[in-house]
Amino acid sequence: MWQAYRSKKYLLRIIGSVTLLMVAVLAGSSLLLQYNAERSAIRMQQEVSRKAMKQIQINLSYMSGVMNNLAVSLYMDPNIVPLLNLRDPDEMLVIRSMNSLKQAYLSSSFLHSILVYNGYDDRTYTVGELSLNKPDAPMSGEIALLVKNKQKLPRMKLIPMNFSGADQPVDFFSLVMYQNFTDTGTSKESALVVNIKPEWLYENLRSFNDFAIPEQSGVYLLDEAGKLLLSGNPELLPSQGELIRALGGHTPGDAEAFGTLSGRFGGSTRLLVNYLNMQGTNWKVVSVQPYEIILQPIRELRGTFLSVIIAVLLLAVVLATLVAHKLYKPIGRLIGQLGMQPGGKAAAGKATGQNMEKGTEKGKEKDKEKDKEKDKEKDKDELSAVASLFSTMAQQLRSVSDEQGKQRHIITSYYLRTLLSGGKALSAKEFEDNIRQNGLQINRSGPYRVVLIQVDGYSGFISRTSHNERSLYYFAIRNIAEEILRPGHYLCELADMRSSHLALLISRAEGSNSETEDEEALHELFRNIQQVVSSYYQLSLTLTASESCGSHEQIPDRYAAAVQYSMYKLVYGRQSIITKERVDGNLRQQEYSFPAELEKRLGESIRTGHLPAMEQAIGHMLAPLGHCHYDAIVHSLLHITGIIKTSVKEINHNRVIPLNVELSTLSRQVLEQETLQETAELFRRVCRDIHDQLDQTGSGKNAALMDAIKEIIEMNYKEPNLSLQGIASMLHMTPAYVGRMFKQSEEVSVSEYLNDIRLQHAQTYLETKNISIKQIMELVGYVNESTFFKLFKKAFGVTPKEYRLKRSLE
């Protein structure tokens, strides 16, 4: 079972791909579901916190309103007014007022106490927990001090008070009502203080905390400075400084001043913090819950998710196998039809390898390479094998198609060359049959015109391009010519004549309405061909057009005439269009000879080395050639070459040192030039070369003298008596002249040059010969050892002995 699946690699890939796709979809869906569930849990917790905090705010606002009403009613009560305004009221009045206060205190279970401060006689009257017989009685004095202070307490607002110093941040909340509605700037102002128990607010916070998660959640009340007023779960309160900074830099997310933020706030646990800015008090209700507790129910579902994923995955594998088998059936049939049996080629390769073991080392290496290729084949699946087979077949088909195309091109080119060079031998029927069989773009009824296309600078074009590249260029030229000539109702075929030109056979397209050819319009098309080829391929073309003819028998004659006309590219230059009309004058002037005066002037100017006269004479001789027959032009150019060679030969006959001008190939170079302008430039270069060498005659003589002196020194440096006088004597010149000329030419004296030669040879002997330094000194022409050592050290920086030691160490 497994072996059958192993051979079906593509089937396994389908199963694996479908399974992986399903796994990826399941994993992605699970992660997305988990993420959305967590976000939903956070949003739900935020909404619960917002509603609960809103309820706390409502309760606080309600309590504040009730206490405000109570304070106002007490302030307006006529029984209590005497405690605020009278100096030394009688006892009965005080008792009646205190009874009214006590009744007001007993009317509400939220009240902690009530305090009346009389600013006129600096007395306080208290009921409730601030009474004289109560533990909190000392706090009344503290409140009186706050009331008497010139900086007044906030009017009609709940003020947290803590005078006991106990752990609980608030003893009670005070609501203060002064006698005057504005600051009077005096401490003698009466005030009514209603104190409220904090337990009712504690109950609100505890109920909210119980509604959430009591053990893991906390609700806190902070004043506008960030100080903790009440706490529902002090253990969970994060670093107060970190929390205050975070709340201070956070902006609520809605109009109800509710906000949420998350972070560690100096601890190790990530917390979710929800807060609400209380209206009218600038207090904040803050809810703190750990992220893990909120998300715990969601994350407990991971096990369920995993079980579902595994079950679905198993189902996916079964479905993937079924789907893969369905998809694989067409591929299996295709492989069966192609006869590709799994393992067949591997077995054949193994047998071949066993046979090759008996062969040569080279055979073994080939066998290893084949084994590697077969191993690669084993790794391929069925579709890759089919694709490889298809690629091989397609490549073979392309090769066959290319070969057929080449054969067809060879046959077509052969026929076109035959038509152009020997078309007279073809009958009209053979001509039409060849056009039909080879699919040639030629009108059977004519008329025909032959156009030769020459690539300017052909020798350079041949040297920088290969045969295949030239074939591509010719193919491009044919396409360009066809595209340009077709709108003009012309058909064309291009033939490579296996020489320096291409032949374009042009005929009128069938159905053309024009009975006569417009020569100027046709020449304009030729110029377009030249411009397009030059623009795209940087090739300069010269076109030569023959006259038109009416039958195919006349095509060879027109081709021969076009070849003759194309020779006059020498006259009309590169990228020209040559026609019979342009060369008629040249064809008529068969003979031409130079005036004897011009020939004499050219020879004399060469012998005297007068460059302007040379160039002027050559210019006058070349000017009339543009009107001559091609044969006369070539003869005249070779005649100018002969004059130059003869003149240089005469110069060299009278010189000790001949001119070094290469003229042996001048005739060939002249014939290789494509235009008269290029030939004139060649002649000018030769003349400049002759002039430059004649101009250096004096320096040439000096060079010969210097060479002679150096040769004498090189041959006789071993002679101890060799000196300037001896050298001058050998040359039959005076020592002063020889020394002066050598100094001017070489910038060193003869004796210095002689010492340099001797020391160079001494250096060589020290490196190559195992003889004494004294013997070396004598071999190079020195007698005095002190002089030799002094000169050697000056030249090389070390003595001969040190030099030899240094070289041996290296």
C-alpha cells in the first residue's frame, strides 16, 4: 500500500497540500476566533464597569443633593439661627436650638454629626459623634479651626476629612455652609457643617466589587489630586504614583468622561483599568482587574478548540485523500498513456551502471553523472516528469523546425542567387514553379529591379560580428525593407550573395494601380530604409539601384549592371543611393592621365619634405577623379602610390639612415578604401609620416652617434683604459664634440654612463657568479678597489660585500 503511494509523488503532494491548506484555515480561524472572543470579553467588562461606575456617580450625586437640602433647611431654621448669629444667647434658647439640631441629626442614618460655629463669640455647638461625650469630640476643634481660617473651605461640596490618622483615609465627608455667600476676608464668620458617614459610599464600592470578582478586582475613589479616598480592595491597588501618572496622561474615550487603559503600573501583572470622572466633585472612580482573570473563561475554551481542531483535521485528511484521488485520475491516465512506469528508469539505470563498472575510468565518471541525473529524476513527481518529457519533445520539435527553416532558407537563397546570376536559363514555367514552391515574394509578371545593399565599413563589420550575428542583421534588413516597401505596393526578396553586398529583388505588387514607377518616390523609400537601419542597428548602408526590366531573363543583366554601378561608391561616398543616371558621366570618361606638372610637383614636395605642397598636389590630382570611369580612378590612385614609393626610394638612396616608412602594403591599403575621401586621408597620413621623419633628420643623426657611443662602451667596458678620449678616437671625432653631444642627448657625461654600465655588470656578477669581489672589480674594468667600493655604495647604498650577503639571505 505504502509503496504504491510512494511512487505517486504528485498524489502525495495533492493530499499534503489540501491537508496543509485545511490546517492553515483551521489554525487561522481558531486564532481569529480566540482574538475576537478576548476582545469581546474586554469590551463587555468595560461596559459593565462603565454602568456600575455611573450608578455610583448617581448615588453620590443623590446623597450630595440630600445633604445640601438638609444644610439649607437647617441654615434657614429659625430655631437654629440664634446659634449662628447671637452673642451670648440665653440657655433656654440654646437648649431649644440644640434640640432642633438633634432632631435633624436623628432624621438621617447617614449623618455622622452636625456642627454650628458662631463666629461672633467663637463658640461651637455639636450633635452626633462630635458631642462632648463621644470619642470623636476633639475633631470639632479641628473643624472649627478650618472654618475660622481666612482661606475658606469649598462651599456646599463634600469634603473628605481625616483627623483620626487611622488607616482608613476618610473619617467622614463634610459639607460646609458659611453665613455669607462670598468671602468676606474675615475669620469671624459663622458656618454650618454637616458631616456624613463614609460607610454608605463604602457599601456602594463593595457592592460594585462583589458584582465583579471580589478576590481579584478592586474599586477605588480618588480625589482630584489623585489621593486615595476609599478603597474596595486595597491589596490589588497598583503603584499609586504610576497609576496617577497614567490617569493624568490619558484622555477619556467618550462624552461621559469614562476611559480605559491597560498596563503593569509598576507591578508584574498586566491590569485593565477603567475609570470615570465624577461630575461636580472632580473625583475619579477607578476599577482595577487583572487581564488574566477577565480572559480566563475564554482561555479555558482552548482545550475545547484543540479537540475540535484535531477532529476536523482528521476529517480533513480523509476528505483530502478522497479529493486528491479524484484529481489524480486524469494524471494517472496520462502517465499510463505515455508509458511512464514508476521505477522503470531507475532499474535500467542500475543495470547500465553495473555494465559500466567494467569500462574505463572515463566511463565510470559518465556513469556517476548519469546516476546523479537519475537520482534527480527520482525526486521528481509525475507532472514534473511529464513536463520534462514535453520540454524534451518541444526542444526536439523546435530543432527540427529550425533545421527545416534553415534548409528552406538555403534553398530560397540558392534559387535567388541562381535567378540573379543565371536567370536566363530558366523558362517561364520553371520561374513560376520556383516562386510558388519557395513562397517567394515576387510578382510573376514583373517589372523587376535589382538593388544592391552594401554595409559601409564592411571589413570592420566582418571582424566584429559572427556569421550568426550577420544572419540576424540581414534578416532585420529584409524585414525593414519589406515593411517600408509594402505600403508603396512593392514586393521584395533579399539574397545574401556571399560577397560584400546583399541583393534586393523588387517587383510591383499584384493589383497595383500604378502603371509606371515613380523613381523619386522609390528613392525616398530607399532613404527610409537607410535611416531606420542606422537608427536601430547603427549600420550605415549604401544602396545601388539598377534600371527596371520586364522579364525574368533580364534580371541577371540588371544585377551585373548594379554591381558595376556599386563600384562608384568610391566616388559618391557612404550611405549614398547610386543609380545609372548618377554614374553615366563616369562611364563615358574611360581614360584619364595626370598632368606631368602635377606629378613633378608631388615628387619634389616629397623629396623636400614640404608637407603643405604634398597635400596640395595630392588634392589637385584627386579632384578630377570623381568624374572618371572606375578603372581610370583605380589606375590613377595606383599611379599616385607609385609616385610616392619612387620618391621615398630616391630619398633613401641618398641617406645613410633610410626613412622608416611602410610602403609595401600601400597599394593594398589604397584598394581597400571605400571612398575617395578615405583614400585622400590615407595619402595625407603617408605624407605626414614622410614629413615627420625628414624633419627629424638632425635628431636621427644624433641618435646614430649616441647608439655608436653606447655600443662601444658596451663592448669595451672591461678595458680599464676606456675613456672619452679613446671613444672619440674610435669615432674619428674630437673628445669635446663627443662629450658635448652625449651630454645634450643623454643628460649624463660619457664617464658617468661608463660607470653606470660597469656597476650594472658588477651587480649582475655579484648575484650570479661565485667569484671574489676583487675578480669582479677587474672583470668590469676597475683597477682601484677604493674607487670601485665608493662608486658601488653611491649607486646602491651598500658595499659590494654587503650587497652579496643581502642577496644571499633573500
